[in-house]
Amino acid sequence: MKLISRIIAVLLFLLFFGFALKNTQEVTLDFFLNYQIHGPLVLILLGFFGSGAILGVLAMTPAVFRYRRNASKAQKALSSLHREREAQRLASAEAPQPDSIRNS
């Protein structure tokens, strides 16, 4: 399986490298307020892809922290239940103690 994933990774790298070599022409991106960016098409695409990936990760961050916090709480509760169960098992496994005898 590791070999197949590496072969696929190499093929994807070659595909994207070929794409980069074929798209080196200069492009101009026009933004609002007459702001322009000049650069090779492949670098502009890579920049927008990277910024989109970063924004996606930032958008997921609160949910990831929430899930990790809930998982930590559940793990602590499970650990507490295991300790209680072990204490009950040990208490029931002890030999019964005789009642104390009163001297009257």
C-alpha cells in the first residue's frame, strides 16, 4: 500500500510540474481600487491555492479544539469510571471481616 501511495504521489508531482512548465506566461490580476498583480500564472495559482488552504485550516480550528476538549472530558470520565469499577472489584474480593465482639 505504501508503494502504491508513493507511485501516485510521484505521478501527481510530475503532472503538476508539467502543468507549471506549460503555464509560465505573464498574467495580470486586477483587483478593486486599480490594484494589479503581475506574475507568472502558475505562481499566482499556487499563491491562491495556498491562501485558500490556510483559510480552510483556520476555519476548521475552532471545531477541532471543541472536539479535542470533548474527547478529553470523555476520556477523564471513562478513566474515573474504570477507577470506581476497580475499587468496587477489590472491595468485593476482600474476605469478609468478622464482627467485633463486645465485652460486657
